[in-house]
Amino acid sequence: ASAQIGVTGLAVMGRNLARNFARGGCTVALHNRTEARTRELVEEFGDEGDFVPTTSAREFVAALRRPRCLVVMVKAGGPTDAVLEEFAGLLEPGDVIVDGGNAHFADTRRREAALRERGIHFAGTGISGGEEGALLGPSIMPGGSAEAYEVLGPLLERIAARAPDGAPCAAHIGPDGAGHFVKMVHNGIEYADMQLIAEAYDLLRKVAGRRPAEIAEIFRGWNRGRLDSYLIEITAQVLTHTDADTGLPFVDVVADRAEQKGTGRWTVQTALDLGVPVPGIAQAVFARSQSGHTGLRQAAAALPGPGAEPLPEAEADRFAEQVEQALYASKVISYAQGWDMIRAGSEEFGWGIDLSRVAAIWRAGCIIRAAFLDRIRASFAERPGLPTLLADPEFARELGGAQGAWRRIAAASARHGVPTPGISGALAYYDGLRAEHLPAALTQAQRDYFGAHTYRRRDREGTFHTRWGGDRAEVRTDQG
Ligand code: 6PG
């Protein structure tokens, strides 16, 4: 047995990870259900490093040094269970299985518990960065036991992306499902970020009358400032691309129905269970789903809009600056919600997740990598108990500075009939959190009226009910 690590499941993500390990100097055992893929990898990339191709699960396991470390890169769900079942029987106590797919964290918790009984470490691991990241350096979010990380950590840190300060973008997140949970929230934030960028584009196009190539230029400018991020960068690339067939801007030939593989939906489902408000992520998931409802859209297509004209040219540049402010402020809100969710999950499942460390390993390699993640890292490092990113003095100051423009953009989107659930929703969240009084008081009163659900008072302790159907006297309900 000579291999330090093995990869089973050699579709593009698995193949690129295996190559990344080999290029980093590891001897990598390879396995795939159909042998042809294994052969192809060795034929095409065999000179990149040390590969040990194998043709059966048994041979694969035998090729690994102990404690064995094997990375499973197969489809989440049933295929993962099947592979785990097959390998668990061949492994020995102390061996480590890494699931690098986008598994649901609840499945990871179940699998970890089952494998732990057999003495096998199971590290459900979030890997972000797409195909290119897998090859050149992804951001890696391993869960599972600390003992597993001792074996695994040095290998993962070797292939991970490097943050600008040189730190590897891989770190132990926490026990059992913590890694996949954090990856799920990463994807939720990714959805929110993409939705906000899409809204900014839509506003620049429909309200400021800018063409895609011009918008690309605006985005390139933003990418030199506080919005500096991978998603803004690729948006500019996409917007400059022309369709070869028609000569039209590429964005105009793509069908406007956004799809999803489900991690954003999981984030929102989980947030509902945890009782954490993440409306920015929810709006993004619903916006994708609304875009895909062709029947609803056709049925509503004739409804009247405001008929507002695009802005005069003289106002367009100023408008673009305001969009930048609204986009940035909304982005801060989405990330704040993401971190609230990570904290809530960590508390619920007793994971002890270091919020600053999550920001640190998202600084490079992953899809939401962005310059401002270093500020989130610093913020939670300085104040681990920070209740929300909105309370960080610097972010608070920026939000305060942006709010005027943000409100004008929300108003303009309503006036021009451009849907901005992300930007306008983020503003509503901001106003909802800072409000001294919310109409939730009225909601409570209504609940008490129709269902005797009781309410609390501002001025004294206890729970109360008003006899709405009778003499309207108030009774205290929490005392015998
Ligand atoms: C990543 C991505 C990746 C995800 C795609 C597609 O971090 O590398 O999040 O894991 O599969 O982005 O997601 P949707 O199909 O749900 O948009």
C-alpha cells in the first residue's frame, strides 16, 4: 500500500481533485465504477504525478496506506449510500472516508453516526469552486471528528486555495454534519449574491438604459472597489460575450428561467426549521422558482406596468453609482443572514463553529470569494459574540452611508416596475431590525383576538389575554 489518499468517483470533480492531490505531491489511488474513466485519467494526466489506478473496491482499499483516507465523489443521495456501504465493509477502525459531494447535512449526520459505530471516521466535506477550483485549489469545509481532521487536514490544506495572506482555505469546521451545513449556507449566500447581481444588471439595463457590454464595464469598475469578488468578475465576462449564431449579447439568447440543484432550497428549508430569518436567501430561491413558472408568467404577461420611461442620459451615471451602493448594502445583509444561520446551526447541533474561520476559508477558492470576506473574518475574530454583522461598527457605518441611495433604488425599481426582491427585501430587513416598534404587536393582538393565543406587554412581565368576546377585561394567564 503506497497511496496517501484515494479518490473514488472520477467524474469531472473527482478527476480534478485527484489531479490536484497528485500535482501536490501525493500518491493518489484511483477508482471508478466503470474502469474506462480510471484508464482515461491515467492516459491523459498520468504524467502530472503519482497515480495508482485500481479496478475494484478491494484493490483500491488495499492500495491505501493506513489509516486510509478515501474521498468519495459520487452523486449525493442514494449513490453515496451505496458506495459507503460497499467501502465500509472493506475498511478498518481509524480509516477516514471523506464525502466531498453536496450532501444534505442531515444525511451526513446519519452516515457519520452509522460509520462511527464501526470505528470509521466519516468526514462530510463541503468543496466549493467548481471544476476549476477542484483542480487549482478549492475552498474546503470538512466536518467530522477532530481525529479525522488530524489525518485529513494536512492533505486537504495542501490542495486548497490560498487566501491573499497565504493561509490555506481549508479548516476543520466541526463534528458530523458541520462541514456540509456550512457548505449549504455557502450555496444559499451564493444564490442571494447572484440574485442581487442580476437585479443590479436589470436596473442598469431597464432603468438606466445601458447595454450589456456597457454594464460589463460598470461591473469591472465595481470589481476594483469594495464589491471585488469572483461573481462580479464573471458577470462582466458573461455580459461582454456575444452569441456566435445570432450576434446578439449572449445574455439575450439564454432562456430566462433559472434552475437549481437544490442546495439553496435546503438552506431555506433548514432556516425555517431553525427559526432564523434569511429572507435574502429565500427571495433568491423564490425568484429562481418564479422565473421558471412559465404558466404563471404567461397568464400574467398582459398585466399593466407603470409605463415609466428609462432615465435621461444625464442621470444614468448617478443612478449606476446608487445601484452600486444598494448592491453593496444588500450584499452585506445577505452575508449577515448567512452567518446568523451558521451560528444558529452551530448552537442547535452543538458544533462550536468558529464564525471567523468560515470567513477565512471563503476568501479564496469558493464561488462567493470576495475581498470583503477578510473584513468579516476580522470582525468575528475581534468580536466572536457579535450578534449580527450589522452591529459591526464598520459595516454599520457603511450601511448607514448607503441607505439613502439604497432607498432611492428601491423606490426607482417600484416606479419603473423592475422586480428587485433581493435589494428591496434587504432594505426591509434592515428597517425591520432597526425599528424601535414593529407591527408584530398588532399581529399578537389579532392572534389573541381570534384564538386566545395570549400576548406579552411592554410595561410588565407575564402573559395576558383579553376577553375579546365578552367584557374585554384583561386576564393574566401565566399565574394559577
Ligand atoms: C460551489 C457551487 C456548487 C453548486 C453549483 C450549482 O460552491 O462550487 O455552489 O457546489 O453545485 O453552484 O448550484 P445550483 O445548480 O443549485 O445553482
